Amino acid sequence: MTQSVVVQVGQCGNQVGCRFWDLALREHANVNKKGIYDEALSSFFRNVDTRSGGDGPDIYKGKICSLKARALLIDMEEGVVNEILQGPLRDVFDSKQLITDVSGSGNNWAVGHKLYGSQYRENIVEKLRKAAEHCECLQCFFIIHSMGGGTGSGLGTFVLKLLEDEFPEVYRFVTSVYPSGEDDVITSPYNSVLAMKELNEHADCVLPIENESLFDIVNKIHQMANSGKLGSTVKQNSLITSSAGSAKTAQEKPFDAMNNILANLLLNLTSSARFEGSLNMDLNEITMNLVPFPRLHYLVSSLTPLYTLADVNVPSRRLDQMFSDAFSRDHQLIQADPKHSLYLACALLVRGNVQVSDLRRNIERLKPSLHFVSWNQEGWKTGLCSVPPVGHSHSLLALANNTCVKPTFIELKDRFMKLYKKKAHLHHYLHVDGMEQSCFSEAISSLSDLIEEYNELDATKGGPRTDPSRLKIVV
Amino acid sequence: MSIVTVQLGQCGNQIGHEVFNTICSDVRDTHGLCSKKENESYRDASKERFFCEEQSEVPVARAVLIDMEPKVISQTLSLAARSGYWKYDDGSHFSQKQGSGNNWANGYSVHGPRHKEVIMDLVQKEAEKCDRLAGFFTIMSMAGGTGSGLGAFVTQCLRDAFPTSFLLNHVIWPYSTGEVIVQNYNSVLTLSHLYKSADALLVHENDVVHKICAQLMNIKQISFKDINQVIAHQLGSVFQPTYTAEGGLHYSRNPLGDLMETLVPHPEFKMLGLRNIPQMPENSLAYSTFSWPGLIKHLRQMLIANAKMEEGIDWQVQPPRLGSSIPSSHSTNKPLHFNTSIANLVILRGKDMHSVDLGSFQDPSLYTSWLNPKDAFHSWKTLRAFNKYEKSASLVSNSQFLLKPLDNVVGKAWNMFASKAYIHQYTKFGIEEEDFLDSFTALEQVISSYSSL
């Protein structure tokens, strides 16, 4: 069994991260009734003997003593991290896992990346090494951050590059929250595009997320839960947005529901690596199957069902609905419509009481309405994990490498160019040590190249299929 | 003589477990529908072949379990032990922490060499436990990373370390609608490499077994366990003891050797397909009766028409009438969908099998002209019923059964290779485009050979 370390950077990263750890504990508590520290738990948690006061040695087997998250919390402001440390999760982290400062990054990627990057480099490397040492077999780093601000975006991508340099064999999965059009941070396009270049070059896999999509999903659930349909009561703890049953007892904050969706995304992504099933899907299999060319590593994700109704019997029609929903526009976590764009690859990770025949039936049913690239007509990667998420009897995570990410990137580029043409706010960036005009031109160039790669693929869509001729054997 | 089974990867281990389960439960079954003496003889032969009964209370499977991540093996070991009727040797397994990531290159070039010594050590130990070693039976899928890549490497090592032993690879072909995106690459690399080292490849296709589960076994929500149980039943029907010679006095002791001798006359032709009838849900068995002529008739037509099971057989397909065309291996007068055989083996289990007329299988028009029809067809028999089926007939065939599936896999892999998609994932671990081309060439050769039968 392998371990993963979560690196949460900036306000967004830490708020999402906090929800992740909370729901992770809830998930394991649901499955692990005997309180034994098992391999599944070890993937994200250490078991520490804290009786001797300080940070005792790790306990690898036996009863759970004190669980510590395999995490690094980084923020250039103290507010969010302090709140976590005063909240119900305070025992899950220890002070050695934090890196904070006071003044923040002022929504400036250059400050986060260049200034704080060089300042905290050694500190970060040391703490990462420590976290890695505690792992028997470290497989993956998960970075959680937003793209629009200064710390998550700048320092977050600095850490990404650091991880590639210091731990080249370990996979780097990045969950990036992209800014929406109405973002109140004026410089978010600059920050995002500068960060994109780093993601293009140093990440193995990126899961782009847009707040608008999360918001829409939260509203949809809210409407459903309050619609008062007779005979349909929703199981509270099954809501993809809910913190029910977790450690959190205080008032739910406005972003909590949205962040819970992301937390659930990460839990589902890693479920087959942690729990058993008839067809396991490990994290290295995700990168292997979903990244046909190194730079095309942006995966659109969708989670279904959003909630489970209280009635126990689930006819296969409802199961099939779960598969259909995974491909619908309003279940995607970014504003995109994969059904009308081109699939390069698609992964389906099913959890719970679903068998291979259900999976095959739905693939065959849905395939005709989807467009796959000519060289990957049967581009499906499938996984079956026996353990369902809390509150559900089954669930599905779909990850698509699809050209529908292109509009998001094009919009980002447009917003960037609007500012850049006028040189608006550029001076704030350029007077940071190490920051030059070329950083900007290289970044926008990198983004343009990426968009062009997607364009070329889109051009092949719906065209005539001419299969390359096979090798001829002399008889 | 004993067979050492090597279970590779998730698929190999899950299937291996079902195989030993099936064999053990068949042997324990006292309704062999034959004399007590016959039953005991069968049981002893089967146990010697698959289990070791040293100091332990329950038979210990002669197997080595290999996987690059621990979850499946630990599950397999505990499931077996929990059955109470048999178990695996506690020391006979090897796993690591991190899997192969569906990457053939990772399995073959990284995990293989790194763990070669430990793995071959375990195999050596199992081989030494056998009074006489009949050979090796490896179970793997070709779609993933461990079973396929590491499996190909281990097969090579087995061939090098045991040059005179028989080596049969049992290979699972994935769903053609896609289980693993790079499955076609992994398949091409696996098959081309196995072809060099193994004596024969015995194939099961997930699509086919799935249909059997759906249409014959009437299973509504088919799980991989269901699929694996059908596969285990079919394998058991081949490898459980039989008399290979007419009037033989004891059960044959060299199953793998006999198989190779009867079915693989030429090293260019190693692909074996397997058919078994009847197949039905267990609770229907009591209400069904079978006649040998009926079973034989269906099995023969399944061979000729390349049908995957006893439902939906195309009865229109017939072999060409001899003398109506110039006999030549490039004859174009054979109807296109007629399945030409090189060699066939029919295995009959159950009462009254002495009376069975297998003449229809000896029809020369079924075969290529190289072998004497007398030599191209063999049958093995036993009165002892198998796995609760009063009568059961299996066909192991070296014919064009797998030609079309193989051609499809190679075609899809080639299509993807032309775009260079995913190649960087393989070159990262030392498998270059050259290696891919070698594999493609080797398989196109196999396809060409089988096509021109």
C-alpha cells in the first residue's frame, strides 16, 4: 500500500484541505469499526504515539493511538490556518507541518512565487522531506490551491516545481480552482496564466475546478432537498455537499458546501487505491491511461450521484441514471460540456454495490452519443471499488481528458490579454525581484500552445476515419 | 506429476483462487457417478497434480502468487484459508507496495529484473516440492501492467531456468469495448513476448465469458467472481484427470506434455481456444438431461462455425466437401467463415462416454492438410463426472478461433501507435518504439500464418 501527502496552499487550498481531512476521517470511521490502524488509513494518516508528550514514533500496526494527517499547510497569512488549528481538527495536525507568514501575498503571483518562494524554499523542502520519511512508500503528492490569488497560485506552483526537483519519482496531482469571470480579484487572469505555465510543465495531472460549477451544484441540491417531494427524503449524510457526521460542529460557512464537493472528489479518486475491489484502479494507473501526451494532462471531473434518497432499493434504472448524469453538463466540476467535445480518454471509477455487467452495459449504452478521438475509440479505463462513500450505496467518479477544457483556457487567455494590452497592474509584478516581462510572454505563449494542441485535436473530430495501413508480412 | 501454477497480477490471482476452489470442490464431490474405486483414483490423481499434502491438515495449492501491490494477494490468501478445505502456502507469495500502473514497460523492465531472484526462488521451492514436475501454468491478463509485463518477464525466466519443462500461459483478453485504455499496447507486447517463451497460449476472452454468464447462466448482475467461476470451470474441465489412451489403466500423468504433443505440432501456431458444454445455472442441472450425440453435434458445429457457446450457433456453416476443390493451403474455395483447425482435443467426462462416436471430429475437411487426420484429433475421457455435470464435453482447439480477435487487437494498437499516443509512458521505462515495431511484426506474422490455413 502506498502513501500520499497533501500540500494545501493559500486560503482556498487550506479551506478545501480542511474539509478533505474532516471527510476522510468520517469515511474511515465509517469503514473501520474496530479502531485498528490499517493499510487504508495509512495512505493519508500516520499513527503516532503521543503519550510521551511530544511527537512520538509512528506506530505501524495495532490500535489507533493518534492519527496525524500526512499534510503540509502553507499560507502567507495566518487567519485560515489558525482557525484550523483551533477547530475540531487541531489534533490531526502538528505545528511542524505548518508554514505561515503574516502579510499575505496581496493577490500577486510574483510575490507568492518569487518572493516567498525563495524565502521559504529551504523550510518547505525540509518539511516535505520529513513528511516523505514518515512514508513507507510515497506514491503521490496532492496539491490543493486556487489559481486566481497570490499564495495558492504563486507559492503553490513554486512548491509544484520543487516537488518535481526533489521527488521526481513521486506523482504530482494538482486540484486547481480557476477564477470565474466575475472574480473580484482584478489581477486573477495574470495570476492564473502565470500559474498555468507551471502546471503545464511540472504537474502530472491537473483537475481544474470552477467555482461557478460548484455553486450551481450546491443550488441544485438545495432545491432538491427543499422541494418537499412526497416520499422522497434525502439522506443528509449522503449529500455531496454535506459535513454531516464529520467533526465539524460549528456553523457551516458559505464555501463549506462547495469545498465538500472537492473533498469528495479527492476521496473518490483515491478510494480504489485505499480500499479493495474486483478491479482496482491505482493513482499511477490514472496518469498512465488518461495522459496520452505529456502536456495534455487536464482532466474534467464529475461526481454522481449528488445525493442519495432514503429508500433502500435501487433498481438498475437509477444506477443507469447515475452513469448518464456523469456525462451531463451540469454535473461537471468546470463549466464544460464533454458530450459535445472530443474525448481523448475517459475513466470511470465506481464505488459500492456495482458489478462489471452494470459498467459494461452503461459504457455500451452511452458510447454512441460520445465522440472519441480516432485512435482511441475504446478509450475507457474502468475501476470497481467495493467500499461506497458515506451515505451512499454506490457512486461514480468520471474523469475525462476532453477538449471541452479549451473554452475555459481561451477565456482565461482573453481576460489576460485585456489587461496585458493595457499593461494594467504590471508594475506590481515587475518590481518583485526575479520577475521580468519575459515571464509574462512565456506564460501566455505556453497557454497559447496548449490551446493550439486542443485545436488540432478538435479538427479531427467528425472527420473521415482513415486507419493507417498495417505492416505487410512477406509470405 | 504436478503442475505449478503461477498467479500474476490482480486477474491472475483472482482467477487462480477460483480454479483451485473449483478443483477442490469437484474432488470432494462424492457424486462422481462412478465406482468408489474410480472416484478415489481420480481424487488421488487430481490432488497430486494440484495440491501438496505434507504436514498440513488441508491440501496446500501448488501455487506462487505474485502481484506488485498487496491488496489482492492478501484477500486471496485469506479467502482460501477461510474455506477450510484448502489453502495456499503461507510463504509462497510475493508482493510490493506500489502496482505497475497498467504500464507493461514498468512490469517488464523495472519490476521484472528487480524482483527476479525472489520470484524465481519461490518458483524453485514449489517445483522442488513436486515429486515429478509436469510443468508450469501461468495465469495473467494481458491488459494491465503486472500480469502482462511482469508476466511476460517471468515466463521468459521460467523458460530459461527450466528449459525442458512444459510452459502453458493462460491469458485473459479484456473487454473489447475497453477496460484499460492502453490495453491494446499491453496486449501486443505481451503476446509477442509470450510467443517466444511459452509452449502454448490458452485464451479466455472477457467478452465471451460475459455472454456465457448472461445468456447461459442467467446471471442478472454479473460480477468478476461470476466470470472467474465460469473460467475456472472450463479450465477444470481440461486439467482434471483423464485417460488419454484407449483402454488406459490409469489416469494420465502428464497433462501439459500430452496437451502440447497433441495440439502444438508447429511453433508458429500456439494459440489455443477453449469451449465447454453444457453450461447452465447450478439449480437447473437437476432438471436437465443430456445425450452424448447432442453434445458432440453442438460442439462440432461450435468448432466449425467458431461459435463461442451452445446458443446462437450458425448451423449453415459447413466444411468444404473434399474433392470439390484443389487441396492447397492457400485454397480460396473454403467459405470465409469456416474455422480451419490444425489440431483438436475433445475431453469427455461422465457416464456412458465409452459409447460416444467422435468420428465427426475426424473428418479431414476440418483440418489443414499437413497432419494425418488421425494425428490431428485426439480425445481424452473419464467416466467420472465433473463439477456436478452428469455429462460434460470440452474442446481445446488450435484453429482460427482467435484469428479475428487477434487481428482486432493488433489493428487497434497499430492505430493508436500511428498517433504516438501514450508512447512516452513506455519509453520512460525503457520500451522504445523499436520494441513496439518488433512486437507488431511478430504478431502480424502469427496473423498471416493463421489466415493462410
